[in-house]
Amino acid sequence: MLTLRIVEFGPPDRLRLEEVPLPELQSREALVEVHAAGINPSDLGNILGRFPQTRLPRTPGRDFAGVVVVGGTPEIGPGSAVWGSGAEFGFAQDGSHAQYLVVPQEALSLKPDALSMLQAGAVGVPFVTAWLTLRAASLSTGDTLVVHGARGAVGSAAAQIARMRGVRVVGVDRQDDLSNAAFPIVGSGRADILEALQDLTGGAHACIDTVSGSLFPVGLGCLREGGRMVVLTAQGDGRVTLDLRDFYHRQLHLVGVDSLKVSGAQAGRILADLRDGFESGQLTVPEVTSVPLSQAISAYQRLYASSQGGPHTPKLALVRTES
């Protein structure tokens, strides 16, 4: 089978496409033919050597959609269309940027009929992470949520899930869009951003920060007493400052979320929980650009260039290459 391999850490030109034998299955495993597999920022970080748990050589790729060809369960067996994600894929074991992927039986989850393979292959990390942030935010119907990075993959997913659950959403992103049909978006560069958020929310019950850095004080400032700030990423050296007196006087909560603590089995349960939302159309997948697996290195190069300040790259997913 054709597979992308990290043979040494570094920029994407160090990646290799290789033909390797089909993997052998162990007990309680299934073999999935991968039809689509999204490329996430963490996959790029993996090839650059930012995760010490990765041992080389390794095939990257956390997310997948495909068809079970061997193994499975009585409910999800050969021929079943599945989707998934998990912290082990691409790190502790070979990942989904290959023609076939070994998946623990308990990680198998039926793909929604409403999604194509391409769409389903791009859902995992963004929507699983968004689900985790909302659990950490501990919101109830009618509460107000501010999402920093509302147009990003995780931010838009969090906004969709929150609105599906009856939570009022206000977004923050690079440009104002206060007349947005889904939810208002406040421009992050506004001098009066905190006042604008306070006017729109009256004090948010929670803020999800998908960008971190300079917006961190804004996230804390827009919260009402007892509010929760949920953080899932960091920029630069990862250091921020906060006014501890204000923090404890307002009885705020700061919560961290790490999707790399979520196994394939746990991700499968989260995706199963979200399936009805996709089937009903309440949850939708942003546009995904397909790239043949045979061009995987160039796809990583595009993402790497974007991360270095180059042109914005849309969500990319590797699709099956026949052999």
C-alpha cells in the first residue's frame, strides 16, 4: 500500500511516499481502507518534531473516513462506512495518511449518510476538539458563549455545536460581521472590542479561545462573574499575564483542553454523539479541498508555507490513490 512516511523530523520536503506491505491485524482490530483523511495543524506539528511521543519512522494523520475491509464488530463489519480520529493515530501508531489504517474495534463509528467521504474525513480533530471545549465550558441552554477564532476550524465547529444546544454565540475574528445570519462576529482589531463584547453579551458565561496570545485578556474581560475561559492552544512562548485579584474577585475559571488526550475509542463515541447533528443538517462541514495521496508532500508544503505567513490554505484532505 502507498503511505506517507516521516523518516526524519523537519520541513515537508523530508517526507517520503513509500510502498509498504499491508499491516497485520492484532486481536480486536479492524483494517479500514482510507477514502479521505484531513490534514490538521497537529499533523504538521508532528512532522516538524513537536511531539516527543512520536517515534520514527511513522505515518502521520489523525482523522479518517473509509470502509472496513477486514475485522470489525457485529454492528460495524466489512463494508461499513466509518469515520474517526484519535490521539494514537500518527503518534503511537501509524496514522491515516495512507491507503489503509489499522483501527481498534472500539474506535469504529458509523459515518453519517449525509456526509461524503471527503467531508467526513475532515471532521475529526476540529469537531472532537470543539465538543471537548463545550464540555469544559459547562454551558446550559440560553447561556452566552464567546468564541475567539470563530471562522477557524475548531471555532466554527464549537459555534455550530453550541447553537445546536441552544447556546447564544458571539464570535471574535479578524473582521466585523455584526449582521451575520448565524451569529454576530466582532473584529479582533477593534479598539473597543471589550466594550463591544460586553454590549452584545451582557457578560458571557464562557469564552473559548482557539487562537490565544493577545486576545487572552479580552476573553477574561468579557466574562461575567463565575465565567469559564477555555484554552486549547498557545502562541509564541505560551506565556500570558492576568490580573489575579480581578480573577479571584470575579470567581473566574480557567480550563485547558487537549485533544491529544482523546483516544480513538473516545473520539468514536464523541463522533457518534454528533452524528445526528450532521444527519439533520444542524452541523455542517466547511469547504474541504481534496488532494490525492500521491501528492501528499505538496499538500503538507502548502500548509507549512501558510503557517510561515504565506497564502491562506483551505482545509485539505488526502484522498485515496489507487495502486
